[in-house]
Amino acid sequence: MARFTQKQIDKYNRQKYIAELEKISKNIFKMLRDLNIDSNSFSIKLASMIKKLHEKEAIRLEGEYNQKLKEYILALYEKTKNVEQFNDIILNEIREPEMSNLNRLQKLKNKNSYKKDKHKLLARQDDD
């Protein structure tokens, strides 16, 4: 039977937690884009995704993107969890701004993608 070190277990849990955050953000974007979804369905689905997230062991997030993604998801959940105050009118008002926020987060993630200096140099030479 294979034994795992605590460091390996922590890394696995971290990857699972971050994957869950990204899955939630993608689902939020799909729901916002779907004009047929109503506020009640939106808040119920978001609540179930948050519940799944809370079932995972909470980890400390290092990267700016991951921290902001978690903050964004939890803030959106706070805005939408009270079904009596969250209605279709409010959902339709927040659709575009929230999709823009998610796009900004995606840009932040892509900005941090790794690119070696030698590749940047080659790309500049190709442009000349």
C-alpha cells in the first residue's frame, strides 16, 4: 500500500480546492449567460456549489488569482443567497457586470501564465 507524505496530501487537497473554485466560476458564467435561468434557479445552484466547496478542506490560497476568485464567488453568493431579496430583475441587472468581473478574473489568470524570456525575445524578432 502506497503511503503519501503530508506534503503530497496537502498538494492534492490544494489542487482539488482550486479546481472546485474554477468549476464554480465556469458554472456561474454559464448561468449568467443563459437568459432562460431565473433568479431562484441561479441562487439554488450557486448555494449547492458553495456547499460542495465548504465540504472540501479549506486551504490557504497563495496566488492573487485564486484569492480573488474565492473572494468573488463568496461575495456573489452573499448577494444572491437571500431569495426574498434576490429576484429576476436583480439577476438581469447583474448579468453583464458579473460576466465582466469573471472575464477580468480570467485575464488576471492568463496574465500570470508562464512564458520564458527567450520565447518573448523570439516573438519580438518575428514581429520585426
